[in-house]
Amino acid sequence: MIVAGFGFRTGATLAALQDALALAGGPVGVTHLATLTSKTEGLAPLGLALGLPVIAVEPEALRGIATPTRSDRVAAIFGTGSVAEGVALVVAGTGARLRAARAVSADGKATAAIAESAG
């Protein structure tokens, strides 16, 4: 399983989500998209465009997930350094690894990170 995880501001456009994904390594090989349960509606257009399922992650699942990127604001709210990295790792499963640290869209409204399952 290869999961593209997303964090984004309310009102982030499809173009911003596409840009973040492209900067994170692109959609080739990605099998699932993931974000917080409160953001699935905002990620749905990208899922439709790519023909990929969107997986909702409860915020509590992010607590304690170690990420290479750290936002103090995100850490205070969610207990992890990056929503995009955290949701990608959670959905990819135990032992998953990130391909790289999260990437930020040019407009700063979306972040994406890609994680691969261990096996």
C-alpha cells in the first residue's frame, strides 16, 4: 500500500492539493489518499480526479506518531508534528516509512506526504 497523506486549510483548492502531491513525489503508484475525518470532504475531489479512495483518520490516531517535520501548532492540537505525514503513516500501517518529509503547495494551503507499507 502506498498512501498519500494530506493536511490542508479549509478552502484549499484542488489545484493546491494536486500541487502538494506533485511536490511530494506525484501520484504514480499511490493506492490511497488519507486525511483527518474532518477534512475528507475537501480531499474528495482529488480522490475522484485520481480514481483513488479517501481514507478518514480520527485525530486521536495521530497522537504519538513520530514525524520528520514538526509544527508546534500541529503538535499542540494533534500530538504529532505533521498531519500529512501522520495520516500517511497511520493508514500505511505498522512499520510504514515515509518516502520524504511533507511537501507544501506553492500557495501554502496544502501539505502532502507519501508513505509505503512495510511489506
